[in-house]
Amino acid sequence: MKKSLIILLGIVLSTGACAPVVYGPPVGPAPRAGFAVAVDDRPYYTRGPYYVQRGRHYVWVPGHWSHRHGRRVWIHGHYILRG
């Protein structure tokens, strides 16, 4: 009985010596992952910055932010008739 108790005590103490010891700063949470949101729009301009059709000259007006009814809204780019 005494011999088996000594063997059991030796096994318990030796398993503690097998555990790895790590020294250093504690590891914090992983950095947050980033993401991107892409909003598709019509092509920037399909005919270039301007074009002439039936003697009329059209120019491209790029998209921009505007205030409508107390909110900011995106106005898409479009061609206008240059007068």
C-alpha cells in the first residue's frame, strides 16, 4: 500500500513538470476585421465628358451630395444640355 502511494505521488508530481510554462505578456483579443461596402452606380460617363447630338452640345455633370427634405442624398451624375 505504501509503495503504490509513493508511485502515485511520483506520477502526480511528474505530470506537473510536463506542463509548458509560458512567460510573456498576456494575449489580448484578436484585432477587429475590416470590411468595405461598395455601392454600384452607372458608368461614370458613357460618351466622354461631352458629346454633340443633332447639333446640341451635352456636357457631363458629375454626381454630388445634396440636401433634400432635411437629409443628405446622392445625386447621380448625368448629362445636361449646354445652352
